[in-house]
Amino acid sequence: ENGGGENGGDTSEAGAEAPAQTMDTAFDPLSALAEEAEKKQKRESAMDLEYRKEKARMKLGLPDKQRDGSSTEHGTGTNHSKEILSLIKKDLSRLPPDHVLRYHRRRMRSLGLGDGGEGDDESRMVLRESRNERAALLREVLFVYAREHEILGYRQGMHEILSYLLLALEIDLDESEASNSADSPDLVHFSTIRNDCFALFEAVMGRLSPAYDTQSTKGLPTNGGTDPSSTPMEVMGASILAKVSHVAGDVVLFRAVTSLGVPPQLYCTRWVRLMFAREVIGCNNVLDMWDEFFQLAAEEEAAKRADEIA
């Protein structure tokens, strides 16, 4: 009885406990959370590594994985949504802090908190929210542009161009609301500022996109001495230096930059892609300079059309 009863009971209890122990080991919530956190960290590390490689490729003017159709960790190859959003998010986090000030002041006024400050916790919280909201707006525009123009996609530097364009619209909006004149039509509305921003960005990139294209020389200005085997960024760098010498006639500057022994694409790329935005101090000064650029582009286009008609 003892042998049968005890052994039977022990066998039954062991049989009942064994699956429970196996289940606890397999579905331990702490282990599952730790495993998921580790997987997430690996994914983020892989994406960060890919982002750094992308930056290095663009800096050197080399083709990148998104453009040549190579497969990525996420599997789809060309312009995968997660990779695009990851690159955009990282770049937007590096925008100069003064880009958000006008957007922030508008939010502060809408909340009845004045023009905005950073002295108290509430103001700092609203500032963070303003920065996140503005970044979300820019992120949406850049993502849609990348999907609408998949051959070019998103490239580092586009975020700064778009942010300045949004800033210009914000300035126009503030001035329009401040004037409150019935004689002057309201051309900018906050409710449609995202649409206006996309339209402006698409128009600007229509002329600027060759500087972001790392594979095609189509649309790039060239000079007669360009090596046919040169990369697009090398072509662009050589063309800019040729303009410094032959168009602007600044032989001193031409000799100074060519004597440095630094490949021109390493600095000319930033000049053109960002429209000299990082070479000028102050957002208003950048926008004033861009006004001149756009005026020159409009005059060039008008002259070209006149020649076509003639």
C-alpha cells in the first residue's frame, strides 16, 4: 500500500508539476521581456550602423543600398519605410534649436501662455511638445516626398532645406496675421501649411535634386575637362570650381581652394545640397540669401523661355 500509494502519489504529483515547470521556463515573462529588449537593441544598433554607412556613402558620393536595390535587414531593399523614417528621425533631431522658436511661440499663444519662455517646467514641456510636433510635420512631408520620388528617395540634408522652407512659411504666416489687413489676401494658412510646405519643397528639389543624386550626372552642370569616369559628386565639385574661376572670375579663391589638396566634392557637396545654409549665421540671413538664389533662378528660367520663343 505504502509503495503503491506513495509511489502512485509521487508519480502523479511529479507528473503534474513537470509540465508546470516546463511552462514556467518557456513562458517566463521576465525572460521574454529581456529577450525582446535584446532584440530591439540589436535592431536599433543595426539601423544605426546602416545610418552611419549611409552618411559615409553620401559624403564620398558613392551609390547607396537604397538606390542600387540591395536588400537590407528589413528585407525590401529600395526605400523601405522603416529605414526612411529612421534616417529622417535621426536627421531631424539634429536641426538647429532656433528653427522651432516661431512654431513654439504660436503654440504658447494658442495656450494663453504668452510668446514663450524656458524658465519654468510648463514652458519647457510645451517647448518639447512644439519641437516634436514640428518634427512630425517635417517627417511626414519628407516621407511622402521620398515615396513619391522613389528613384531619388530621401537624402541627408533634405531635412534642413525643408525646415528652412517651413520657417519661411511660418514667418509669412505671422506677418499676415499681424497685419490683419482686409486689402492683402491671406496666402498662408496654418491649416494648410503642410501642403504648402510640400509644394515648395518639391519645386525646390526639382532644381536641387541633381546634387543629391549619387548615381546619375543628368542635370548636373559640367565643364569640358570632366573625366567621363568621374562620379556625379566629382562632376559637381569640378563644375563649381570652374564657375569660381571662369564665371565669377575669382582666381585668388580658385587657387586657394585647389591648393588645399582636398577633393572639392567633400565641401562643394554641402555647399550645394544645403544651399550654403551652414555657411551663413542666422536663419533670417539664410532666407535672405535664398531669396536671391530664387530670384536668379527665376530670371534664368525667364531668359530660357524667351530664347525658346525667339
